[in-house]
Amino acid sequence: MSIANVLLVDDETAFLETMNKRLTKRNFQVKTVDSGIAALETLSENGEHIEVVILDVQMPGMDGIETLTEIKRKYPLVEVIMLTGHATVASAIEGMKQGAYDYLMKPCEMEILLTKVIEAANKKRRHEQKIIEARMKEITTF
């Protein structure tokens, strides 16, 4: 079993390939896409399996903040870690307002990213467990 199911979204092919290898080697299940639109399509097809999205902020077309907003609207339990080489305080604040789990600068230390992904996946799992428990309680009280 993998440590976490991750969707990696970045328009830089070399970055996607490198991060995919590094995460897979550490027992993460990884899907990669190169745009916000592709991320939303992947979530619509595999949303129940994706726990954490690692999302680049600056991408052509639909940028990271727009993608984050749509992810949180359609898949509120999926955790999103914003990752960028062009961080500004304003974009970090906006990302956090829109529900990002965290905001990291590229290049970030791999151990920090791994820790954040594991924490985010665990948060999603806890929320899902609470929902299951609430539903079970609802079913058993009738």
C-alpha cells in the first residue's frame, strides 16, 4: 500500500518527471498532469483515490489559485499543497483563504514536502473517518 495518493500538477515537464520519480521511489502513488484543466479532469475520473494535490501556482491558462478554488469547490476533502517558484505574500494569502493545506517555495527540501504530503493525507483520512462515523451513527439511531 502506498503512503499517499498524490496528483502532481505543474506545467514544467522536467519538474513533473523528477518529482514523480522521487515520490514514487518513496512509495507514494503519483499521477501527473500539466495543467489546471487536466487536474480537474483527473479528479473527476479518480477523485475518490486522490488524497493530496501538489499544485504549481503559475501555469498558463487556468492558474494554480483558480485550480485550487475549483478543487475545493468540487472536492472539499482533497488537500492541496501549493508549490511555486514565484511566491508572493498576496498569492500565499489567497491560496490559504481558498483552502490550501500549505504553501511551499520551489525548490523545497524533499523531506519538508514529504512531511506536508503525509500530514495532508492524514488530515483527509481523518475527515473521511469522521464522515463515516457520523453516517453510521445516523443509520444506527433509527
